[in-house]
Amino acid sequence: MQSMPTISTRIYKELAAQIIRGALSPGQKLEEMQLAGQFGVSRTPIREALRELAARGFVDLVPRRGGVVSRIGLDQLVDMLEAECEIEALCAKLAAQRMTALEKSELESIYSDLQALTEARKQSEYMELNHEFHARICAGAHNATIGAMTRELRDRLAPFRQQYAAAPEQRLSRSMQEHKDIVDAIMAGHAEEAYEAMRRHNARLSVGVLALLRGQAARTAAPANDEPEAADADRLSD
């Protein structure tokens, strides 16, 4: 028989995965009774899974009811996106210096597969492999602390990036050119170029995410400018 921690961990991982890929949206309610029925368990492992999700910042707990998928205010989102730009750029810099020949070969292979998915316009498959592409660069930095910080930020920001990723497919082609710049710099061992290429890539995506979310906020509240504020764009640009 499965132990309770194993059951709650399985539920936590499944819910976290749904939040990261956007199947559960910010603000969506997670009712204990509904989740217990969905997973075929009592409410105890559901509570444990929700507590773990809350500890990781994925949900906000509602006493005696369940949780709500966390919303992130725009000011906090800007902070997190800025941090991700810098930390993942550092990963790329270190990867250019520390990746083994085998790791570089595997990164090139993933890039080639991403290119094929772009040409085939297979966006959902592209997004899954794109996650692996960034994860390999993170691992290639060979720094556990920086790697953990990068993964945590990317997971927290994933639901917001998913909304932007649902936009026009031509954005994939632009991302692929940016990916090429990153891969070329890492392959050549050019650490500063890798840093700048990754930072530019994430900064562009971050500004796009902010523009989309500001537009959504403007449609549900008082009229506002759909574009990111100048100060936010400056923080995320070169």
C-alpha cells in the first residue's frame, strides 16, 4: 500500500505540472472535495499537497476549503522576470565555460529538433522541448544553487509565459533565431556572448508577457495603456 507522503507527493507533482503548463490558470479555485474525488483519495493527502504547493508559491490557501492558483501582481512579476533574465543569462555564461563536449552535442541536437518543430508548426510539442532546451543550459552551468534558483523562477513564471506562447506562431521563428545565437555562443565557448544572447531572449519574452497581462488588466478594469510601462521595459532591456 502506498504511504501517505507518496500519495500527497504524486498529487502535488500533478497539480504543479498542470499549473506550470497552464491547464490550471492563476485565480482558479482548487476545492479539496473536488480534488479528493478526482484523485480518488481522502482530503488528507489533498491538504498536504496544497500545503506544499503553497510553500512553493503556486497556490494561496483558503482555510478549510482548499486553495486558489496564485496570482502575481504586476510589480512582483516585473521583479521576477528581471531576476530570471539575469540568473538564466548567468547560467548560459557558465554553460559556455563548463559544458562538456557531450552536453554541447546534446544541446545542439535539441536545437535541431526545435527547428524541425518550428517548421512543422507543432507549437505544443515545441513548448515542451523548449523547456528541456533551457533545462539543459541550466544543468550545463554545473552550479546547483544557481540551477535551483533558475528552475524555481521558470516554474513560477511558466503559467504567465504560457499565455504569451498561445499568441501567433511567427514568434516561434524569432525565438529560434535567438536560440541559435545562444547555442552558437555556448558551442564556441564565448561566455559573455552567451550571457547577452540569453538575456536578450528572455528580456524580449518578458516584455511581451507584461504587455499581454497589462492589456488583460486594462480590459477588466479602468482604461490603461496596453504596453509595459517605460520603467519596466528599461529594466528588462539591454
